[in-house]
Amino acid sequence: MLPEIASVADDLCFLKGMHGTAALMTHTGSSQFVRPSMGGSWISYGLGTENQNLPSFITICPIIGGGASQNYSSAFLPTAYHGTPQMDNVSEAEFPFLDNPKISRSVQEQQLELLQK
């Protein structure tokens, strides 16, 4: 998307904070009307899902203010396209069951590499 980004990486500034209205606008494209989230609901609606047994998308540590659940909601789309919130705050942001203690780390990495193919 930006082929020359490496040459200007030292000059970039990433702003990690937004007021509530801007957060809602970023996630849904509208600050006043209830709209489906662009990063999850619209994508899963348009592309579908490869697994009907899993949520269409998850949101990790969703923000409480500035739209709250509207930031990952399906709005007028069916509820199958609603995001599933995971964890309440950043200090809890981990997925404890990603490791399998019964097999070695190298075997787990090989399994993940196989899944990527």
C-alpha cells in the first residue's frame, strides 16, 4: 500500500488516543447514526466466514466510551455479524489456551506453519 514507508518511518507519528465521537466515526463511518462496524461486521457480511462454529470476528479489550458496543456491533445487519468482545481491560488481554502443554513448542510452531499453508 505504501511502498516507501520504510524511508519515512522515523518521521511518522502514531496517535493512539481519540475522543469518543472520532472512535465511533473510525469504526462505523458515522458519528450520529447506528451503523455496522466497518472492520468486522461489513467485512464478515461481505466475505462470509470459513467456520460457522466461531464468531464472525472478535474485539479485544473494546473501548467503553465513545460508542461502546456500537464500535463492534452489527447494527441493522443480522446478529451473526456482531463482534464478540474479549477481555474487559488491557491487563487481562491474553488468550491462555493457545499453548498445548502436551507437545513441545517446536512442534506447535510446525503445526501453525502447516496451518498457514
